Amino acid sequence: MTPETTAPLVQLEGLRFAYGERELLRGIDLTVRRGQVVAIMGGSGSGKTTLLRLIGGQLRARAGSVKVAGQELSHLSRGELYRLRRRMGMLFQFGALFTDMSVFDNVAFPLREHTDLAPELVRDLVLMKLNAVGLRGAASLMPAELSGGMARRVALARAIALDPMLIMYDEPFAGLDPISLGVVGQLIRRLNDALGASTIMVTHDVVESLQIVDYIYFVSEGRIVAQGTPEEIRASRDPFVHQFIHAEPDGPVPFHYPAAPLAESLMGGTRP
């Protein structure tokens, strides 16, 4: 069964969101099917992380629909939302490990918080998750003793501790050296397939993402401006995609934030 023939796990339709009077998302349509790894790309401040928060139920949409596993989030009670969120894993930017807990206790945290499993079973599950990311031998280390790549892998083990149906990553490759980046990228793909989960990944890393994802959405000015498979993205002549893929300073995404002409500002005609 291909991803195209499976039911959507996440579906956003006409999604709108604003922080106060500033509208950030202006009608987002996005689908993540079961088993897929999907990347969301776009410039800084385009609303990518906000999309993750909306899908996780941390924020509520101003308009439109957010469905996860067929459930409309705006219709759920607090208890129902919390039960659904237990089936989601989240890897925060730079890992966000608890600095005063060991590697073992970081990974054990969601198991202890959300289950009544016996300590022996928690121990076995934690060691299995750490083994999956290649760090079973680091169980007793503290976060300060880890490299950046190791910390990200521990955070990944914690994100999959409860065998989630949906795993979300916020800039999983930020700050990693090329070797660690490649390791984490392949782990994301392999763990998604092993768990039978779906993955949503917010990232700026084009090269690594094109190697592991099934589908990519590009967000700009609150809208989906381009989308496609890695093959379609590589072949795309869309100006936005071309500018983003090739890191060009000139294109649909301007370098300068909107402002009055410089000469006018210097002459005192407008305020900075």
C-alpha cells in the first residue's frame, strides 16, 4: 500500500491563525498520510513552528480545520486533547533535554509521566529506545557530557518512548556537524518506518531533507506556495522553490523588510 492510498493522519484545511492583529497563517491546506515523512520549509518567521503547535493542540486556529487521526481538535475537550497528544512525539529544537536528569531518566520521563508501567518494564523500554538511536551505552551520562549530535539522538529516543503515531521535529538538524546531521536524518527515516508512524519535520536543511522525506511543503507569507515530492522539487522551475533550494539572495523572498525608500527616510520624511 502506497502513502497516496492511505488515509490522512493529519489534515489542515483553510487554516488561519494570528498573534493578536498580526495574521501569520492565511489559509493553509496540508495533508500528512500515514507512514509519510513530510517536511515543511520556508523562511524564518513564516509560521512553520506555529503549524506544529497547532497540530499538537498547543494553539487554537482562528479559522479552518485541524484534524489528527480523524479528530477535529477544536471539538475535543481538554482530557480528549491530552489523550490524543500522548500519541504524539515531539523533538524540540536543540533537543531540550532536562539538564539535571541523566540520559536514562530523560527517556524514561514520558513513560513515568503517562503510564503505570513497572520500573523493570520502564527500564527495558528505555534501553530499547536508546539502543535504537545507538546510545544504550550512554544511559548514565548527563546532558552536559553529550555532544550536540548525541543530545539530539537522546531527544529522539525520548520522542519515541511511547511509540507515537505522529512524530514532529522542530529544526532537528540545527547546529549539527555533517556526520551527526546524516546520522540523525537516517534515524528519523528509519524510526518512522519501524514504528509505522508519520513524521512532520520543520527544517531549513534542503540537502538532507530531500534524501529522507516523501513530500515537501513550502510556506511563505502565511500560505503554501509550493509543494511536491523530492523529485518534483528538484525539477521545479517555481521561482520560490529555486531561490530556496539554491539559497539565492534575490527572488520572490526579499532581503529587505518592507519599508519606505531609504532616501525618504534619510531626509526625515518618514520615521524609521
